[in-house]
Amino acid sequence: MTPDQQPPRGKGIALALLATTQFVVILDASIVNVALPSIGSALEFSQENLSWVVNGYTLTFGGFLLLGGRLADLLGRRRLFMIGLVLFSVASLLGGLAQSDLWLIGARALQGLGAALISPAALSLVTTIFAEGAERNRALGIWGAVAGSGGAAGVLLGGMLTEWAGWEWVLFVNVPIGVAAAALAPRLLPENRDEGAARAFDATGAVLVTGGLALLVYTLVDAESAGWTSTQTLGLGALSLATLAVFVAWESRASHPLMPFGIFRLRTLRGANAVGLLLGMALFAMFFFISLYMQQVLGYTPIEAGFAFLPLAATIMVSATMASRLVTGVGARPILVVGMLLLAAGLVWYSLVSAGGSYLGDVLFPSLVVAVGLGFAFVPVTIAAVSGTRPDEAGLASGFINTSQQVGGALGLAILASIATSRTASVVSEGVGDQAVALTEGFQSAFLVGAGFALAGAILAAVTISSRDCREQIESGRVEVPAPCAGQPQAEQAAVAG
């Protein structure tokens, strides 16, 4: 069914289903962050391994995202959307029933795989159901705004469910929604696929890159306990890099590669993905440690931590709207540089947290600086990521930037969690008996290194991003700027991490 053939009422109901589903995918990730201390206590996670509750999801989501988009194009977008929903729901049920840390991590990885099928299929359905132009722009704005609000709702709902029903319910809540959406999809969504495309997809590439990254993350997370120069760390590190090298070699020879390296001929696109990687490295870890600081050091309950994140989420939405307007007049590069510098400044401010701190001085004000920086960074990095691409490459380029941020989030969290754990252990070995003080010093070190990631991103943006390329992309009409989330999954990651 073409966009012109589907009645307006049918389109509206279809959009409601797709936006609600993406809302749940985003909601789920943000819910888990607030529940982390409760999960850690219930399943006896060590402090360093707690990061796997987040990374189990982001690694498979980022690693299989491009494959999910390719499968949706070839096998049918509605079909993959439904398969992803069923997988996501089953994984959520298994996660809620988890009796051990490995059980939960496995369920979270399965959730990430389901999300990697749902997200690109849902966005593709929006773009195929609605005709190009004003109709599609309005639909993408609604889809992005509803989905992006999932992060803000998630931090509050996560706190409520964790405190009143138990951490398991932050996962159980997805099951009835996912099952209902999968049941309604055949009635409300049209089936479509790329009929003329070769039916080939690069599953080998997806497994290689995800496996290599997962092994690298495990090596970094476990390095503190095993020793940075131990045989285990050096051996696993070498194996992970070898696996990623095999991935690169495979992609260069594959007939239908998951990652066609030819698209990286564009300097602005390369720069945007490098900045996106660093943005993810700083962003995901920041929210992880703030959640732990508020609950483990300041003594907040889960619901109090949920409410504490709301000013940040609201400020991100406002600043993203401002950035959308500014990039058309000032250019993408200066807004992106300012955004990354503000993020770095906010993280430096966070590095001053103390064991006897307060929400007002140690959390709220630096979070507002970070929120403005994130809003200013997301819009221009999205535009830069597709600048200079041909129309048939725009979807692939958009997938790359989302993948870069997911992978960056996993790597950054692994690195900073290891740094924080190492610093905390060092403080304890020096004779400091106060656990809150030891944890806080670890968080301080992590925030400071995270600020370094953001500063490196600002420098890269200044030397690699071309404002002229971005302006040409905006003027071509292939990038929609007015809506803060404009249907771009990566623009939602600020709320996701919260």
C-alpha cells in the first residue's frame, strides 16, 4: 500500500502504534539506570560488573542495528517489526525472572537484539507510510517527540516501579505492551520491502563486530581485578582486536557488506561519527555514575533519583529545539563545538562531587550545563553524519551515527567503570573506611576522564566538520531540522541514558 492509498485515519493509528513502540524501547533503557543499585543488591553484582546491565543492551543494539535495517528492507518491515517485538518481550520477561547476574546480562543482550530489529523497522515504516514532504515531516516530528519523551518518563516510572513493586517490574512492564503491539501490527501496518534488492545480508559481519566489541568491553571491565598487565588482560585484548581486524577484512571483501567503507570517503561524515563515538563515551557513563552517586552516596530512594533527573531531561528537549534553529543560521560546526565544550565543562563540574554533597550543588547545576551541551551536540552531529551522502546513502549514514553512539557508550562505560573501580579500591587500600568517600573518589576520576572524551570531541568537530557541507545538506531538504528529535534514534540517547 502506497502513502496515497492509505486513509489519513489509518495513518494516524499506525503512527500511534509505531511511536508507542519506540517509546517503550527508549523507556526500557532509562528505567534500568534508576534501578541499578537495587538490581546490584538483589543479584549480587560487583560494582565493576554492574555496568554490564547497561552494556549488555547497548552492545547488541549497536552491533546489530545496521543488520536489522537491512533485514527489514529485504524481508519485510512489518515482519521484522513484529519479530523484534516478540523477542523484546520475551527478553524482558526473562530479565524480570533473572536469578543471577549472568542471567540478567544475557536477557539484556537479547533485549538489545530485539531493539535492533524494532527501531530501524519502525522508522522505515514511518517514512514509507507517509508521503515525502510536509506530511512526513509532521509524522517524524511526532514520532521523535513521543519516542524521546520515553527517557524522561522512564527515569520517573523506573523509580516508582523499583520502589513500590520491585526492580523486576522495570522489565515486566514491557511484556504486555510488546505483545499487544505485535498483535495489532498486522491490522494497522502495511507490509512492504525492497522488491528489487538482492536478498543478501551480512550476518557474519554483525556477529564479528559485536563479538569483538563485547570481548574488548569485558577485557576493560575485568582488567582491574585481573591486572592490567596480566596474561588474561593482554590475551583477551589481543583476541578482541584480532576479531575486529577480521571484521574489517571481511567487510572489505563481502559482496553486500554491513559497513560499506566507501561511504567514509566524506571527511565530514568521518568526523561526525568520531565525534558521535566520543559523545557516547561521555554520555552513557555520566548518567550511570550520577544514578549511583545519588543512591549510593546521597542516599536517595529510586523514586527520588527519578524525579532528580527530570530537570535534565526537560532542558535537553528545550536546548535541542534551540539548536535546531541555530544551525540554519550559524552553521552546524560552531553549535557542535559549543555543545561538546559545554558537556566537557559540566563533567568537570561533576568531578567536584563530594561524599557530603547535595543535589542542588553537586547534581542539579552541572546537569543543566550538561543538558544544554547535549541538546546543542545532538542536532548538528546528526546533520553532519549524513552530509554529502547520496539520497540512497542517507539511511545507511543515519544508521552509522546511531551505531557509533551506542558502541561509544559501551566502550566509554567500560573504560570509566574500570577507572572508577580502580580509584575506589586504591582509596580503600590507603585506609579510608568510609565507603561513600571511596565511591565518590572513584566517580570523580570517571567524570574527569569523561570530560576529556568530550573535549576531544570538540577538537575533532572543529577540525573535521564542514559547515558548508552541513548547510548544503539542510538546503537540499533531506535533513529535517525543526523538530528536536525529528525521528532520529540517536537524538534520543540523552534521554535513554538518563
